[in-house]
Amino acid sequence: MEIPQAAPEPTAPPGDARPRLNKLFRLQWEEVQNAYVLLYPEGMVQLNASAGEIMKRCDGQTTVDALVADLETAFGQAGLRSQIEQLLAQAYARRWLI
């Protein structure tokens, strides 16, 4: 009998990757929710404020390194890379990003 193995932990994209939203999803601000949401044919995902700020910068042109630098500047805080990479890894695993 073969024992099932746990799914591998999602990995962060390299610094020169240019993440962009999967065509199956649409990112938009929802005033009623007071949050960014990802819309897709089967439903909606409400993003927290940090995830919304990260996802709105995933335009297919901006590298991960530039995205990290922009967010650290925008929020006046250094050392955000690991948190940003974690969200990006999860977004890729969920196929929000390609």
C-alpha cells in the first residue's frame, strides 16, 4: 500500500519573474466589501489589504524585485520580501497568477 504524500509547499517566483493575473480572474475594488476582490466564474475571493496591494501590482510588466521595492517604499518598511513571496507563492499555487 502506498502512503499518500503531502502536497509540496508552494515556492516563490524568482526575483526577475513578472507575475500577472490569470485571465480567468478579474481584480477589482469592491466598495461594499471595502476591499479588493478576485472575481471568477464560480465566485469571488475577498483579499485582505496587503494581498490587494500586492495583487494590483502583478501586471505582467513589473518584476518581483521591483514589486518588493515598490511596496517597501510605499509603506516605509524594509524586510517585506518574505511576506510578499509567500503571498505570491500561494497565488501561483491557486492559479490566480501566471
